[in-house]
Amino acid sequence: MKRAVGGVVVERLTVTLLSAPLESPVRMSFSQLNARQVCLVEIEASGLVGVGETWINYPPWGAQERLATLTEGVAPLLLGLDVSSPPAVLEQLSAAMLPIARQWGAPGPIWQALSGIDLALWDLAGKAANTSVASLLKPDRVPTERVPAYASGVGPDTVVELCESAMEQGFRAVKTKVGFGHERDIDIVSKARFTIGEDMKLFADANQAWGLEEATAFCQSIAEYRVDWLEEPVAGDHVKDLLALTSQTGMALASGENIYGIDTFAKYLESGALHIVQPDLTKSGGITIGHRIAERAAVAKTDVAPHCYGGAVGIAAALQLADANEGFAWVELDIRSNPLREDLLQVPFEFSHGGLRVPGGAGLGIELNQETLHRYMIHREERTYRDFR
């Protein structure tokens, strides 16, 4: 790529890996989470630093892969570039990296790496303009003070206790984990509904655990418990299977955290298979792609509820995107403790009245707590422009 002579030129890329061990594993239908892990991306240009986050929960070696992709693959392309336009930079980087992804067979990891870069560049752009990312995206918007948040991560164990905790904290919706066997799944959903009562909303997430037949049987068995949406019900979450499932059962379906590329998102939205689309800004292409998804979702009259199961930076990005777009029904907030969300910011997120307040200030509106960062830091590497000159 041609290096910039003027403009907002990248001088340094820093990648930091954080890990916070869990007292007990968080079980999913396909695996379990043994530690909270976050990969932070910091981009320095024109005396300012933008902060982003890329998702590394799975596989266990995801942190090592992401570090190598960013420092060895992306850094030579990024350093020295004029990054005053984050969408233009994402277009350049994806044009260079996605052919590698095709040969590697790993478009997901590449999109995840580029998502962290994109978030950092939007944070940087907001700081350079001394305004919020939401204002950059839509200057004439009506600001959103608070975004409704639902409590995720309920189950498969301690369902009643986790639901009670969500109620005590003021959440107005919870999401259960399912995909652990038919009878166990029904028990999880029934316990959740019995605990939260009829006034709160109830969602379920299968993490692509089933085939179409199993998903259909689940939907039919839980009809009495009023599940408001079912997330990632079938392996692969192919459009034809989602259409068949919602047609046969009437269940509202959600998906998006494992979809990559705006063209693919467009196919899902245009198909009518999804009632809720769930891009993860640390995976799906950052704010640049997230904003395009939100615009298309508005045309398709599909609600947006970003997937957030990482750290604080990704949540801050989701809140800025919600502030810039109508149609954001929910943002996700894991009910379990996560110091890389709760303690990573100098000013923690404010949760009240069932929602998260959109951070004020320039960029993403956040500042990292350096003490927390160093407490959980397991590795840090940086690359500078002179490394590749």
C-alpha cells in the first residue's frame, strides 16, 4: 500500500492480550469458557491514540493467532497510512487480507482482526474531531441517552440464581443457554420463565447446537413458556433452515455474530429469515460494517441487538452505534462477573432503568484503567512505522 505523506498517519500499532481466570467455567453447547480474554488494539497517529477490541474467546489459542495476524499481517499494511477515513482504510485492508483469508480458509479470524482495527480508527477519528463516534456517523441524529440491555449467560446451571440476580439488578429480559439435550433444555427454559414471571422477556441461545428437526422439536416443546426469540438455532444457520424453522413454528429467530461481510448480512436481512440481527462489532467488521448493517436492517424492518460477549471496548462501540441508529432493540450484557468489562474503564458503564447509558466524550467516550490493564495483561507487542520502512 502507498504510504501517506500528510493527514492522520499511523505511527504505532500496539496489541495487548488480557486474561482474567474464571472461578468456574462458563458452559456453552459447543465448549466452555475458562477465562475472560480480550485483545486490545491501540493505534497512535498525530499524537492521539484510538482503542479497539478484537474477539478472542474461541478457540483457546485464539489470542496467539490474533496477535500474529495483527502484528505480522496487518501492521505492515497499516503503518504509515493516512487513516482519517476509517471506511476507506477498512476497504484497503480487507482488499489485501481477504484473499489470504480465502486461501487460509479463515475469513472469520481476518474479519475479527480488522474489526479491532476499525474500532480503534473510529475512536481515533472521534478524538481528532473532538466529538463522539455517534456524531461522526450521524450528525443530525436525535441522541439516545440509554440503550436497553438484556442479561445473557443464564444457565445451564444455577438458572434460578442467575435469573434472580438479573431481576435484582433491574434487567427487563434474560437470555438462557440451551443445547444441552432436549429435556435439560426444557428444564432450563421453564425454570427461567417461572423465576422471572410473565412481565420480563425471555430469550434462548443454542449456539448452533441443532439440526432443523431438533430445533423444531425444541420450539414446539417450549411454546407455553413464551420465548421471545431463539438465537442461532441450527448448525451453520443457513438461510433456508432459518426460513423453514420460523415458517414451521412461528418462532422469532436471531443470528449474526458468526456472519461475515456486508453482502452476506444483506442476504439474511433480505430473506426475512431473521427477526433480530446480531452483529458483533469486535468480529463482524467493526463500526464501519456495523453501521451499514444497521442501515440495511432499518430498510428490512429488522431489529438490531449486537452480540457483546467480550470486554468493555466492544460494548462502548455497540452503544455508540446504537446512538447513531434507530432500531436498536437491545445490547447484550453478560450477567456473570467480568473484570475486563467492569474494571477496564476509568469510568465504568452506568446501568440503570434496565439500560446502559451511552458514554459521553470524544471517540468511543471511554478511557482505559491502566491499573486494571496491567493487572490482567499477559502479553503486549508493538510495531512502529520504522519497523517496516
